[in-house]
Amino acid sequence: MGKLETTQQVDAIVVGSGITGGWAAKELSEKGLKVLMLERGKPLEHGSGYVGEHEPPWERNNKGMRPRELYAEQYNIQSTSYAFDETTRHFWNNDLENPYDFKEEDPFHWLRADVVGGRSLMWARQSYRWSDLDFEANKKEGIGIDWPIRYKDLAPWYSYVEKFIGVSGQAMGLDQLPDGEFQKPMDMNVVERHVAAAITGKFPDRVMTIGRTATLTEPLPGRAACHYCGPCHRGCSTGSYFSSLSSTLPAARATGNFELRANALVESLEYDPDTKRVSAVRVIDTVTGEATRYSAKLIFLCASTVGSTQILLNSTQADSDISFANESGALGRYMMDHTYRAGARGIIPGFEEYYPYGNRPNGIYIPRFRNVNGDDGLGFTRGYGYQGSAGRLSWDTMSKVTPGFGADFKEGLRKPGPWYMSLGGFGEILPYAHNSMALHKSKKDRFGIPQVTFHFEFGENEKRHREDVVKQAVAMLEAAGATRIDPFNTEMVGGAAIHEMGTARMGHDPKQAVLNAHNQAHAASNLFVTDGAAMASSSCVNPSLTYMALTARAVDYAVTQLQAGAI
Amino acid sequence: MQRRELLKGLAVVLGGVVSQSCSKAVEVPLAQRIAVPGVLSEEQRAVAHRCADLIIPATDTPSALQAGVGEFLDYVISVWYRADEREVFFAGLNEMLMDSQSTYGGDFLSLPESSQISMLKASEGRESGNDPFAFGDSEGGYFNKIKELTVTGYYTSEVGATIERKYVPMPGSYDGDYKFSEVGRLWAS
Ligand SMILES: Cc1cc2nc3c(=O)[nH]c(=O)nc-3n(C[C@H](O)[C@H](O)[C@H](O)COP(=O)(O)OP(=O)(O)OC[C@H]3O[C@@H](n4cnc5c(N)ncnc54)[C@H](O)[C@@H]3O)c2cc1C
Ligand code: SF4
């Protein structure tokens, strides 16, 4: 790839090739702009890059055992994810090579990819719209700052995004979880339907539905409907789930306006205070160490919440250690995630003649039912939703409860064990100023870039809603006749839900917010940040669909402004 | 490790509820994780292999050793196990070997199958039962370890996946009301 050091050749630079970067590149290039995407990760091809896809269990490295020493030394953070193993390791960041400042006493799990495609490869594809319950909450409660947008601003962009990525799900007509442009829903299994009926029977304000997932049940151009092989986080060469590699990057490429540079780590942005624009992007080649500068009319930061804010924090002006984008003092603060790893599971007796066929890459969803119509008086504000599934226990568990050994033991394991149902809550975390990321004063990475350091704690509101998450999960399982109910509420760690967001929030007032209502930096008219950094609150639903809608909307605005000569 | 498999089974596809103790293994200091090669004597190896075939013998489907579990055991015991795990494994194994001399007056390997089964049963009896429905960590001694390894090695082997179980790598559809009678065995995929 030739050096593109001049402004003329590129109209727009997109930093990051993950879920949001892919969208920015697709939209910008389809609108006729020449786009250069810069991605710190290694190159990866759709299909051939998915080396773990469909790998039979008997062909795995290390006889299928996790190489524990390697993980502890080089992947101590990434290996905490359920989606990390030898079939996916090549997608993830090497924590030894690319560290951040991790403190045992104040832990934060920064889970991230290090390849083209970002976390769009490993994500679990759950896709839910926000509602005005979410967008209005900060203002109503005087927490954080008001969102500069409402549901109606984003609704058309949700539709636009959903049609392209393909979201399967069931329309429910719920105000707190607006319906989208759905492909036909996947099925709940026989036990999930039983549990769903029991829950609504006992608690009329609660419903359980099949998950809304960016996984195709109907084909889209160049992408086949799902063949239920699972697990998906190894990659999907039929493009049946949405990833940058399967969907947005091919669309961008098809315009002829798109160029991708992998191994290109953005170090910082150069700012011209006179024109109030970003004048250049500083890049380091992660293989050669060579430094390059690029400039463009538009810059889109889509390097993920932490990635984008790291770049902004590192973009200081001459004679100052303060970022040009931090006039508000909010940069790096008001970080959020979701609460996670609280809920319950139990055994559902009966239904023994049933044994589902196929690996459905999706589970069930119980939308938020707390504080939906005003304050329920439970001692916490906002709410949570549950994800989960029912299935039958298999040899791995049953071998442990079946005593003995020999022919009878072997024969006994040939039948699946009882059905279980699990419910795990994802809860909203409020925006607290002290939950933050910053650049470490002395620790640098191998390219001399200051390492990120985190401070993250959970407030009373989070602790209280988690207790309710557990209590209600137990109550719903009881309603469904579950036995051996096992409540869980494991220690919380910031970042562990992998829904980290905030740190460059949107807001009308440049004194309080980093970005305006269109994800445009208050400080620089040609700079847009459209990933999770922009969030002013966290809702309780999985966030990526909202990031995508914000990105498509921001590109539309940016290009209109550019054409009008306002940028 | 089985616990990890268990949790994986229970974890929702969405990653909703994997318990944090999954990551326990990686928190153990490096010094304790360094493998000590060459610790498995020929006799110990042969006994472990024999036990695998007592746990999963040949029936209408092949046995553990026929499925390649022997290699799996060798790998895990001599390479993958941490020193502390290996110590527990060998302590129980050696205890069984000594009992074999004192009770039956002969080497474990030379005993008739019925006596070997009694010995392994005695080994099982020495270990407290564990309750996976309690979703707790259960480490176990020699018997639990050899049983866990044999079962894991077997079900993840080609034989265990394609002959003992039904392997369908590309199901093509999902049927949440499928009848067990139509497959008659566990899915492997
Ligand atoms: C296992 C797992 C399950 C998940 N499940 C869900 C789910 O069900 N639903 C949901 O909504 N979300 C889910 N998420 C979260 C989701 O993946 C993220 O919200 C989403 O990927 C964010 O998109 P992004 O573009 O901001 O960041 P990413 O997809 O992470 O992409 C950012 C890209 O920027 C690159 N980058 C970073 N810094 C730089 C730099 N300085 N220079 C150049 N490039 C840089 C990175 O390498 C990366 O490729 C899950 C995540 C994981 C890991
Ligand atoms: S389950 Fe469906 S989406 Fe997932 S990898 Fe298989 S085909 Fe692709």
C-alpha cells in the first residue's frame, strides 16, 4: 500500500475497523468520500481468518486443554472472557505485548481485539433498541447530563442499521424495548416456552422473548441464513452473523473509495486551534515502528470507548498536558459498563422426551420491568434485563453426578441429563465522574504511548439492583417449578460485561460534554467520535446497535455539513 | 477443567452467566504451574491407562484406550497438570498400588479384572462424592481425576464425538422440540 501522506488523496479517515468503524467506512465511502481506515490490529480475511471455525473437538491444540501458563502470562485479562480459547485466541489482544496499567486492588477488565474486524468478530450479537425511558432518565433524575437526542432522532437510523445487518427477533410492542425491523425470530425451545408462560402467569408485567440477535434467519445479499453450527465467536464464513468483515467492509470496498491499513496504530491527533480542526492523525506502524502523519477533511474515531478516549487524551497541545478535546473536563470520566454475573439457575423437572437439535446462537431475553412506569420504590433507580437459556445437561456435568464407572456408567451417560434454565441480569450503571480512565504518568507501551489506567467502582444503586436481579431470578424460576435453584452474585469487575462506555459524552454544553448531538467534537468541527465513548448513560440493553445507529446518523450529518461548507 | 466445561454448558450463548471462577486457573502463580516432565513411570502410566478402560470399557462402542484416551492422559498428567495436581494424582495412584500388594498380594496390572474393579471402587469410596448441582469447585483425588480425564478425553475424541455421540457439525436448522428418541444419544457439535 502506498504512502498517503497528503490531504488530497483522502477525504475521510476512520480509526478502527470494529463495529462502529465498519459502519463509518461504509457510510462515508457510499456517499462518495475517499476513505482510509486505520486499524492497529493485524490483518484478517473473512473466511480464511477463522481458523477455529467448525474445528472438531478432537483436532484442537493441546488435546483441547487450555494452555494455562500461556494464558496467565500473555492473556491474563482476555482469557477471562467466555469467548476466549484456542479457537479464538488469534482475534484477541496479547496483554503482555500491549498492556495497560492493571491494579489488583482496583481492577478493570479491558477486553479487546487485535485484528481487523475488532470485536465484531467475537461479539454475542444481542441487539436491542434504546427507548425514551433511557434517553430521558438523566434529565428526569438529575443524574449526569441530559442526552442531546431522543428516541425519535435515532429511530430511523436504528431501522436503517437493522435492515442492513439483519436482526432476527420477535416484535412485542413494549415501550421500554421498541421493536425493530426484524427478520423472523428464532424459536424458543419447549422448556423456555414453559418458563415464559409461567413467568407471565405469575408476574403479568414480565415477558420472556427470544433474543434479538444480529444473526440471519433469512439470507441477505452475500450472506447466508444461519446453519446453527455454533459457537459463533470463532468466525462465520457464511457471514450469517453481522461482523465488519462479513458486512460493512465488503460494502465499503464495493464503492472503490475505500482503503484499509492494518497494523496502523493511531497515537494522537494534531489540532489547529486557529481553524478549530484536527489537522493530522499520527500513526505508528506496529510492525516496522515507522511513524506517518495523515490528514483528511473528516476524522472518525471508532477505536472503541477506551481506544478513542486514549487517543484524545494523548492529543495534547503545545506546552500543555491537557487534551484539546477536554475543555469540559469530562474526557475520560463518567465511564460505565453493565452489571453482570448475577442471577440464578435451576433444574426444570420433566420434558425428558425433548432434546433440541442444532446450536441456536441465541438465548432468551426478559426486558426491563423495574421502574418502567415511574419509581417502583425499591431503593434503586433504572433497571436491568435478563439473558439466559434452557438446555439439557450433558456428559460433562452428568459424569460428575453419576457415581461409579464401567459399562453401566457409560450407558447412563448416553442420555442427556435434566433440563436447566439460567437467567443472568445485565443492569444499568449510572454515570459517575469518578469512574474513569486516564493516561499513566510514567508507564508507556512498546511504542512510547502512555498506558491507560482505570478507576472503576460500583455504587449503591448497582449493588441494590443486583440484589433484586438475584431475588427476581429465583422467584421466576420458582414460578416455573424449578428445583435446586442456585442464585449467583459474583464479585463485580468494571469492564467485565464488555459494554464499557462513556468517557467522551455527548451533550449540548461544551463546558460539560465532549461531543455535541451529532457526535461531533465541540472542540473540532471535523472530528467525530461515534463509538461507546459518546454515551451519556448506559441503559441496560446491549449497546452496540445504538453505537451503529449513532455512527450512521453522524456520517449523514458530517457529509451534509461538509458539502454545505460548514466543516 | 470439567468445571469449565460445565460452566460453558450452562453459560448462555450470549455470555450472560459465566461465573468468574472460570478464570481461577489463570490466577495461580507461575511457579506452581511449571510442568515437571518425566514424572510418569512406566508402571504408573500403564495403571492409569488400565483404569481408563475400566471406567469406559468397550461395549457396542469402543473403549477409552481404543479412542486414544491414553495419549490424552499422558499429555495432561505429564505436561498440563500443575505440580500440585500431579501430586494429588500420584498420591492416590500409589496408594492404590500399595493396596493392591497388601490386599491381593500382587501388582495391580496382573490382577484379574474383577479385582482391579474392586480396587478402583475402593479408590472411589475413599473420595467424598461431589455434587455438581451445587455448582461449586470440586477437586477430588486420584479417582475423581482419572475419571474426569477419561470422560473428557473420551467424549472429545473422534470416537467419543462421532461413534459414542452423534456429531452434526452443520445442523442447518434449530428444533427446540426435537425428540430424544429420534437420536438416541448425545449430540456432539
Ligand atoms: C465476547 C463479547 C461478547 C459481546 N456481546 C455483545 C452483544 O451481545 N451485544 C452487544 O451489543 N455488544 C456485545 N459486545 C460488545 C461489542 O463487541 C462492542 O460494543 C463493539 O464491538 C464496540 O464497537 P467499536 O467499534 O466501538 O469497538 P471494536 O469493535 O472493539 O473496534 C475497535 C477497533 O479499533 C481498533 N483500535 C483501537 N485503538 C486503536 C488505535 N489507537 N489505532 C487504530 N486502531 C485502534 C481496535 O483494534 C478495534 O479493531 C461483546 C463483546 C465481546 C468481546
Ligand atoms: S451458528 Fe449461525 S451465525 Fe453462528 S457461526 Fe454458525 S452459521 Fe454462523
